[in-house]
Amino acid sequence: PNRPLIAPSILSADFARLGEEIAAVAGSGDTRADWVHVDVMDAHFVPNLTLGLPVVQSLLKVSEVPIDCHLMIEDPDRWAPGYAEAGAYNVTVHAEAAADPVMLAKNLRAAGAKAGLSLKPGTPFEDYAEVLKHYDTLLVMSVEPGFGGQSFIADVLAKVRTARRLVDTGHLNVVVEIDGGINADTIEQAAEAGVDCFVAGSAVYGAADPGRALAALREQAAR
Ligand code: DX5
Ligand code: ZN
């Protein structure tokens, strides 16, 4: 397999110092994050509110690492392309909220971003297997979206395995990403199930040295 990708989630960072918190995972070598994961929540799709496009635009100006936007919002068909136009590397929308996921993927790509599709823990992969070929990333949620620091739901690994098989047998160019409860105790089982990219919030930003923490996670995932 390829080198595992690590995407620290700034949901667990200090929101008063977001630029510095991103710089803390933008070092050199193994301590550099592959993507920085930014959780956008609208208090409707999920019961929490974080930040939106103006903050993402400011983060894009200072981040040396590509930004992975995870949009936990209603009506992504309307709002998601703005994040792509702003320069996000990858823009992920929730399948449960998208009215026309195929058209939305096309719009995200036309705006210059990779297109990501996310599934909540209870959403079956089979419902979206057909649309996956229009996407570049598949974000499997391993907690209910809304909050950092929750416990990993191991049941979703069956969904990861199914998705991995379809991506490999169909020769799809899709990065399989997992989000929620990833830490030193859970990352190996996720890697074994076929995950390419690991989002980690509290496990990175809760550590004394976020760069070292992400490097250690990547090394664990590679075994
Ligand atoms: C939760 C967010 C996650 C969150 C993960 O809804 O999508 O990205 O930051 O946090 P941890 O890694 O602490 O579970
Ligand atoms: Zn997320």
C-alpha cells in the first residue's frame, strides 16, 4: 500500500490561534501533515456550529498544507462549490444532505477541487456505490458527526472493507478516508481495513507535540 495520509482536524485546536495551530502540523519531513482537516458545521445538519467560508478563506491564505474541508451542512449543493472556488484542496459533502451528488461532484471539480463524499455511520455504502466514480475521496465517519473526542465505532470497518474492495476492483481513483476516534488504539484496525487517509483531531491536537503525534500515527498505520 501507499504511504498513509494523515489529516489533523483543527476542531480540537485552539480557535483563537488557528494559524499557529496549522503551522504546528506544517513542519518538515514526517511531522508534516498531508492535509489539514477543517470541520464546517451549521447547527442544522449536526447539533454544533463551528466556522464557515470567511474563516476558511483566511486559513487558505496562511496554510502551507492542502486544506480538506468537511462540510457537515444542509444544502451542500448550494454552499459547497464556494469552498472549492476559495481554493480548498478537497471539499467533502455529506451524501445524506446532497440533493444531486453527481452534479455536485462535477461542480466541485469544475471549481478546481477534489470532490469528497461522506457517509454517517448508519448510512449504507451500497446506497452510494454508483455515484462513487464521480468522486475523488470517500470519507467514512467512524463517529456520529458533530463533535471531536468521541469513541471509535468499529462497526464501520465493514463499510471500509466493502468500499476498499469496490475501489480496487473497479480501479477507481478514490482515496478512502476515515474520521472520528482515530488514535493510537484504533488506527491499526482502520489501516488493516484499507483506509488511505486518517483524520485525527484530539489525538493530534491533544498531544504536547502535534507534529510528533501525527508522525507516530502515520508510522503505526504503515505497519
Ligand atoms: C467530527 C469531525 C471530526 C473530528 C474528529 O464530526 O468530523 O473531524 O474533529 O475528532 P477526533 O479525532 O477527536 O474524533
Ligand atoms: Zn471531520
